[in-house]
Amino acid sequence: MAFCLCHGAPLSVVVSGPVPRISAFYGIVVWMYYDEIHHLGRAHFHASYGGNEASIDVDSLDVLAGGLPPRALRLVVEWAREHQAELSDNWELARRNEPLRAVAPLP
């Protein structure tokens, strides 16, 4: 089940312009898009917190670029581990330029 990012209500997809936000929790915002040459087609997502931003590989959960404060990174990795299949599914949707699905935040 997906959730609305603003009120926690059920939602089937999230469309927020060219950089779709797929989740948000504890001040962390997560989004995904496909058309990036510098990651060479690797499945990844972006997370930002307090002015910091990181690109994170969906499969290994390694930071590809940028960085987050240690606590924020731990939360993002915990969240991503719980939702790895959904992140992979969203990556396939992004590759096809289809709307992405919201992913539940950390409780």
C-alpha cells in the first residue's frame, strides 16, 4: 500500500513534476528519476536532509555521490532495506517514464 506524502492517506501514485518525491520521513526527502548520465543507468535514489544530499544505489545501498549526516544515512538505509523491492519496481517505472509509486515512510 502506498501513502500520500502530505497526510499519510492511501495513494496509488505520486507525481510531482520532473523529480518525483517517493517518500519523506523525519525531515528526510527521497526522490527518484532516471535520466542521469553520471550514474550510468545504475538503479539509485536520492535523499536529502538539512541541506545535504546523497545518491544511493538501490541494490547495494552504498552512497554513489554526495553524503548525509550519519544518523540521517542510517535512517535512509534502514528505510531502503525495508523497501528495496518497491525501490527496484519504481526504478523500472522511472526507466519507462511512468509515474512512480509512493513508498511508506519509516514509522
